[in-house]
Amino acid sequence: MTIHFIGAGPGAADLITLRGSRLLASCPVCLYAGSIVAPELLEHCAPGTKLIDTAPMSLDEIEAEYVAAHTAGMDVA
């Protein structure tokens, strides 16, 4: 299991790197800060990806999602 941190640049969805786009497409779990991430970026995720908006979550809740993904052997973007 690998956790990938993908920079979203200045916020415009069309400025994501090719590597970032590929990682979003390949990871079965995507944690993102909904308060600052453009919703269009999530279109790079594959259908069926577990999308988790971390904006309303505590650090403990976010950590629990990473641990659950690790336990299941899933990569996280």
C-alpha cells in the first residue's frame, strides 16, 4: 500500500500533472480536502473509487481511513 500526495497547483483543474492524473486514476481510495480541491479534479478518479472528503473530518478520522486502506492493501491518493 502506498499513499500518494498529489499537488493540485493553483487550483485550476486543467493544471494537474500527467503523473497526478494517472495516480488518481489508479488508486482505489482518494482522500481530498473538499474545501480547497476543485471538484473537477475528482473526474480523474476511476469509477468506483472511494472518494473521501476530509474537510469535515478530524485528524483521527482521516488517519483511520489511511489505516483501513493499508489493512486492505489499497493505494491511496
